[in-house]
Amino acid sequence: MAEQRFGEWVAVRRDGFVAELVLDRPQAMNAVSTEMARSIAAACAALGADRDVRAVVLTSTHERAFCVGADLKERDSFSDADLGRQRPVARGAYTGVLELPVPAIAAVHGYALGGGFELALSCDVIVADRTAVVALPEVSVGVIPGGGGTQLLPRRVGAARAAELVFSARRVAADEARELGLVDQLVDAGEARTAALELAGRIAAHSPVGLRAAKRALRLGQGLDLRAGLEVEDAAWRSVAFSGDRAEGVAAFNEKRTPRWPGE
């Protein structure tokens, strides 16, 4: 398995068509510092440009945490001007994950708090194990979720449920998180990464052109009325209907064989 480092605390591991985006700052429970945010954004840019990547899994090397959010020790040293300058850098990390053009899966264990949970919310699917604890606790330290949480969470669980979770800042354990829809799949302790990679492998067996178009339609259609959403879908369909992947998929189906996707 090939590995590429992006700065000190982020790695990308490649296994076939699946890429693993690894948060690797264990000494700080993956707290996202300015430098780590830059590295996440750079890794996402590289993954987005790689046409051989069909699925991404976001993982952590820390035994007890996925990511505990922003590096508050670093933030404590900031002046107001420093904080203002850091804002676009921090946003770049969350936007980088959110705008990955291929399906993205978060593998969550332990604490996924604040910006850590927002990184997971920026993925398409969240696989969590039974040690997972998630929360958006920002109001308890005088700010608000700033990595997409106020927008992504209500799209998952509805406005009222999201409001209760954001306003209360409460931590939600794995079983309740699954019940509320905060995570999508719940597995035994220690199995989140394996389950997420297995799901990514199943996804990556499909047409790379189709996967990118399907994600584009799903994302762009969110929040639109039905008529507008169907126009988004039609545009995405037209982008794949005359592709080499579509021709290969139909041929492979009729010939009862595994497709050999040209990716175009």
C-alpha cells in the first residue's frame, strides 16, 4: 500500500481505487491546527485531481479519538487578527473534504467533537463503532460550529433535532447517534475502519464516471425544489449517458462479465 505524506500530520494511503485520508496527529487527538488544516486541504486537492481514485475513507490513527476539533491551545495564543487570518485556512480543510468529487466515508471511533464531527459530516457516509461519541459543542466555548455543522447537521437530522444538539452542546454516544441519524452504520468496537474500507471497496468496483456524476447530482440537488432537482439529475445523466463507461457497463451486463471501466 503506497503512502504519501501531506505535512507532518496527514497521510494518504492508496490501495487500488480506494484512498485512505489519514488524520495522524495522535499526540493532540488530531486537534486541527492551522498547519494540519492546510495539510487536509492539500491532500483533498490531490485526491480530487486523481482520476484513479473512486472512493475516499477518512480515518484516524489515534486509539481513542477520530478528531477532537479545532486546536484550542493554538487558538488561545491567537490575537483577533490571527484568528481572522486563520479562518480561510480552517475553512479550506472542511471544504476540501466536502467537495471531494468521489464518494467519501468517515470511519469514526472514539471522540468526534466539534470540527472533528464536522469533518465526518462533510463525508457522504459515516461508519462508526460503538466507542464513538459525537458532538458539536462550540457554543460551550463561545463560538458556533464553523466547519459546516449548522448547515450539514440539519440536512441529516432535520432543523429541530439539529437545533437541540447545537444549542445543548451535548455529547451523543454511539447507539443514540445511530438512532438519531448522526451516523449511518454502527459496527463493533475497533471495526469502523475495516467496515468503511470494505464499503469503499464495493463502491470503487463501479463506474468512476457514474460515481462522480451521482455524487454531483446528490449534492447539487440538496435543498432544491423537485423540479429544479430533476433538472440537476438530468444534467448529470447526460454527462454519463454517452460515456465510455456507460457503453462498457451495458456490454458487460449483456456479456455477463465484470466491467472494465475506461473511466471516461
